[in-house]
Amino acid sequence: MKSFSVKINIACSPEEIWAVLMDTSSYSEWATGTQRLDGQIASGEQLELFTVSKPDQPMTLQVGNLEPQKTFTLSGGLPFNLFRGDRTFTLTPQADGTTEFSMREVFSGWLSPVLGRMIPDLTDSFEAYATGLKQKCEGNQS
């Protein structure tokens, strides 16, 4: 299974970061590579993600494992679990008053040994996403 992850500390409460993550209309302002994200992040809901690289080919994502101010997962892929990506977002309060934001995506499914080889290294885009979130959240404090 191929996977990518990132962690970053943000000088905000989990509630403040959660509010930014739930505001799908603002993703294009801070989430690198996102043209727009349509829908509401709520258990069982579907979202349409439009990327800068493929603006006419939206990805349908399913929201799951949602625990307010803590975690949620966005899942998408091919039917019958042939290939899927599960991206989990987690907020963990720290003793110093900051919050650790972590994001991990795991690719799985019957075709993952083949299709997984075609996925480029997403490390830089994960780091850009986390940095954009940090800047958006910390900038909202002023």
C-alpha cells in the first residue's frame, strides 16, 4: 500500500482549525492545487473536488469517520474497491496550546499494486497543503 503523510503544529485551537477545514468555499484560497470544493463536510456526504490541474474532471469524495474538532476522512476511487484513496485529517491538541494537524492518505484496492506505481510523490503537495492551512488559520487570528 502506498501512502503519504504530513504533520504540522498550528498556533490555533482545534475548533479554529476545524472551522477552516469545514469551510469548503474557502479551500481555493489556501489549499494548493484546489480550484474549488463543492459540498458540505458532514458524515455520509459527497463532495466534488475540482483541481487546478484537471478543472473539468472533478473527483467525487465521500466523507466518513467524522468526529467534530478531531478527525474526518475523505475517500474516493474506482467502483468495487478496485482502487481507492482514503485521506484522513486529524487535529490533536498539544500541551503548549498549539494543535497538531496531521493528514495521511493511504491507497488500497485490487489494482493498487499497478495503479499505485503511477501516483507521483505527493510529499511536496501534502506539505504545501499543511503550510497553507497553517497560514490561513494563524492569519485568521489577527
